[in-house]
Amino acid sequence: MMNDVHEKVQASHLKRNAYLYVRQSTLRQVFENTESTKRQYGLRQRAVALGWTEERVIVIDTDLGQSGASTDREGFQRLVSEVGMGHAGIVLGLEVSRLARNSMDWHRLLEICALTATLICDEDGVYDPAHFNDRMLLGLKGTMSEAELHVLRARLQGGILNKARRGELEMPPPVGLVYNSDGALVLDPDRQVQCCLKWLFATFARTGSARATVKAAQDEHLAFPRRCLRGAHKGELLWGGLDHSQVLRVLHNPRYAGAFVYGRYRTRRSVDGLTRVQRTPRDEWLTLIPGAHEGYISWDEYERNELRLRESAQAIGADRRRGPPREGPALLQGLVLCGRCGMRMTVRYHSRLGGLCPEYACQREGIQHGGTVCQVVPGAGIDQAVGELLVEAVNPVALEVTLAVQCELQSRFEEADHLRHAQVERAQYECELARRRYMRVDPDNRLVADSLEAHWNEKLRALSEAHEEYSRCREQDTRVLTNEQRNVILALASDFPRLWRDPGTSDRDRKRMVRLLLEDVTLNRDEQISLQIRFKGGANRTLLLPLPLRSWQLHVTPSAVIDEINRLLDDHTAQEIAVILNTRGMTSGAGASFRSQLVARLVRDYRLKPRYDRLRERGLLTLQEMVDVLQVTPTTVKIWLRRGLLRAHAYSGKNECLYEPPGDNAPRKAPGTKLSLRCLDGKLLSDRAKEVQYET
Ligand SMILES: [Zn+2]
């Protein structure tokens, strides 16, 4: 055997390094199975015995604590690449089959070893994979090792499944539940943990929404426990803010309802080597035993919560977040990014004036942590503007211009090509000239020869650059369009606006068209809405849109009407103004006709100067003032007014009025008489009897 070994180890092997690969699958093995690790390191002595010097033995132990089944073992990758580059003379490992635990990796390593004449060594001996016998033996060892792993796993898995079917399998309990000394699952004796979970279930029962629960926790500054699942602090509780996904995890977990379940999740290995955890539907769970242990809620409550969550998921539509275009009218669904934080924005709808009105909202962060929504942008104006932009961008005229430019460039191609080729010829000539000069010089004249050689080299470089430039430009210019392609493009262009405006085109199809043309749209809401639109081809456009009017703004009375009311107030009462406005066909903001109350309210709301004040400013007097001026009783003033002896202007609908100051012609109480009146035509009425006479 020893002879055989020394035949295999050649001087060529000893010139290269020896690689010792050390691995333990799990961290626990690293700590507990130290004997095996010691044996693995002991192989180093074996490499020395075979003739490698200490410093030529390189230990690769970066994969300690990583399972052989995992694909991202850095150390193993390094080993393969060192072998592949021919740096390795020998690879040592405790059982060689441990090098790679999946047989594909193992056979690949053998093949590379054979190609690079690398030996393999384990505790049993030294193998040369280039020899058929050795290679078969090694292959067999790998297959055995894989089979062993399979049997082991099957046995373990079988045991686990049997226990799970009986509901006796111990699994890491969710936070709030712990195993007691008898192995039964009970509520966590920690009062604070218990209270937190009870609060969560009660709050969800009250609000009916996971998001509201997060918000309530946020408002009350509650800290929530979660269990650390891996790392040095495994099993310990961490306290922090409650987030949306945690609430959902707690609500969906049947263990809180006292049920034993197994098989809620399934792990799948994907092509890229990553494992994905998938949730399985309830009818595929392996075991579900309600009432298996204590819980925070009853099974009925759990079912009720599930139903509520499902309903609100349909209403709010988590599925609207991503994926293919859906039926809703929001044109940019799935394409909008938030201009403030960069997250993808979601769509929500509300009904307005009998139709669905989209709104783009950046709310994911707000939902997850119970904070405020980042921004909400009304969508109707945006969709319309984007639609118009697309129709404008894809119209026949614009494309015709582009194609014409392309044609023009093509026609100049020959000319340009000729010029560029002349450039190459010139470089060629100069290069030839430099070569001849160099050839002609006396080789002994080193000074001249050196400088001419440098000159020639320079010309050679220039020539190759000219060649490259020429072929690059030529390739660029020859990308020409055939007539057929041209026609197809133009036909599409004229079809697009027609299709876009066709009322028969569904929202979903329209959204598909948008997705073909646009990469994404970034929205930002400020004093106005700004849209950064990225087209598929890389072109960018920025649009600025005014913020749409709020609903109360839609009902505002036009300012022209207010101005008119202001003007009419000088000469008319509210009643009269209402009539005037109605005859002119003016309406209020809500579209109603005017009445005196409405006019009075507008005067008040818009702080127009009231008619009373205007009249007072013009010097008109109140009844009391008239009484004082005329030295008569109020009743007399009113009678005189009725008789037309005085002038007054009404300022309200209740016949209240202000009086024009009495002029020279105004009736007076003549001195000495009991009562005398001077009517407007100059006659004097001295008492009531005369008054009657005057009347007749
Ligand atoms: Zn945002």
C-alpha cells in the first residue's frame, strides 16, 4: 500500500499545494463533535508525511457550521476553483465523501481533479482520480454517502411525521406560549407577554382591522415581544414596536387558539438554489387538532378572525399591489413610484359623481408601522394627462418626422462612409511611410533607429484606431429600416390613437398599452402634482398638473356673481338682487336659483359691506334721528313717508328702512301751529284735517 501511495505522489504534485478541507454541518457539531474536527485537522500530518512541507498545507475551514446540502458554501467553492486552476497537488478530507454532500458536486470535483492531475486523500488512502479504479471507488463513496444521508433523513422525517400526526411533536412555540416542565404547552407565565397578546386580540375584535390594531399600539406606545429564533440570543424575548406583519402572523396562527397544527408551511428548493417558504391552504395541512392545549382565544374566535381578515383583504386588495393589469380604471396601476420615498404606490378608488375615481397612495410604510400615509395623489387628472401624452407621442406625424430624419441620415451614409474610408487609407499610407523610413536607416545608428521605430509604432496605433472607428461607424449607420418595417410602424402609429380613444377598449387593455410604452411614473404632490414619466426607450418627460379642486371648491359661487351682488347692493335689497340675478340666468355654485336668504348669506360669507352700512354712509337717517330732526312723533314720520312726503330706502326684507335727510321741501312742523306740513309741492298742511283735505 505504502509503495502504491508513493507511486501516486509525484514530484509534480509536491510542487503544488495540499488543500485540507474541514467542515462540520451545524454549529452544534462544531461545539460538541470536537473529536471529529481534531481528526480532520490531524490529516495535516498525513500531508506532511507524504512529502508536503508544513507551509504548503492550506486549511480551508470557512464552511464550519454549514450544511453540506447548502449551495453557498464559500470554502467548497474556493476549493473547486483552486483545483481548477491547477494550484492543488492533493485534496485532503476526513471521509472524502464529506467534501461534497450532493453527488453532482462530488462528480464534478472528481472530474476537475482528473483533468488537473490532483490527488485525493482520506483516512483510508490516496486516490488518483485519473485512474479508472480510483475514480470508480471515489464515485461509489460519494453515492453511498448520499444514500446514507437520504436514509437518515427519511428515518428522521418519518419519526417527525408520526409524532406530528399524534399531535405530540414539540415545535418552537410562538411568543406568548411556552412548554411547562410536563411538556405541555401553556400560556407564558410572564404577565407582560400575556397582557400584550390579550390586548392584541381584544383590539382586533374591537376594530376589526390589523392596521387599526397597529395604529392603536402606536398611539399608546406599546412595546411587543417577539422571540429571537436564531443567533446567540436564540429563545430570548425582544421588545419593540408592533408592526402590521406581526399582527397578521399572530392572528393567522392557530396555536393561539389552542390548536395543534403541522404542515402550515412547505419549503421548496428553487432552481437558483434558494429555499422558499410557502404557506399551504388549510385543507393541505397534515395535522390540525383544535383544543390540543391552552390558548388565548377560542377556535370559533380564530375562525371569525380569519373570515374578517379575508374579507378586508378582498376589500382593500393586497393583490392589487403587483402583477398584471386589473379591471379598475386607474391607468398607472403598478407603474407609479412615490417621489418622496421611492416606494411603489398603490391604487385605491372612491366613488365621486357616480363614477370610480382612482387615487395613488404611498401607504405601505404607514400600514406596516401604523404611521401616517406618505402621500396621496388624486388620479383622475393624472390618467388623462398621461393618456394625452401617449397619444401625442405615438402619432403618425411625429413618427413620420422621425422616419424622415432616419432616411436623410441614410442618404448621407455613402458620402460619410467614403470620407471615413479615406481617413483609414491616409493612416495606412502614413504607417507604410514610417515603416519604409525605419527599414532604410542604418541599424547601427541606434539613436535614429530608435526614434523612427517609435514613430512607426505610433502610426501603427493610429491605423488600428482608424480601422476600429471606421467599422464602428459603419455598423451604426447600416442599421437601416426596410420599407416594410416602415409601413408597419406607421400603421401602428395611426392605429394607436384610434384604439386608445375607442370607448369599446377595456381599461385592462388600455393599461396593457401603457405598460408597453412606459417604464414607470414618479409622482410628487406639492403645490402642484409633478409627474416624471420614463418611456421604455429611455426618454423622459416631466408634466406639471394643478391639484384638482376639492369637492367644496366645486360648489363655490363664481366670483363674477359675488362682484355683481356687491355692485347691486348699493341700490337694491337682497330680495331685489335675487330677482335681478335670476332674470339674468345666473346661478349659485351648486347650480340653484337665488333667493333673498341666499343672497344675504353670500353677503355675510364674503364679508361684503351690508346695505345698511352703505346707506348710513350716504347720510341716511334712522327713524329716531328723523323724529329728532323733524320734531314729530315716529308715527307721523311713517305717515309722511306713506304719503310720499319723505323718501326712504329699504335695507332688509322686513320693511326696515333708512330715511333721506329732509331737504328744503320737506314737511316741517311750522312754529306756533300744532302741526303743519309742507308738502312736496309747497302747500302747507297745518293739521290732521288739512291732511285729509290734502289727500282729496
Ligand atoms: Zn412615499
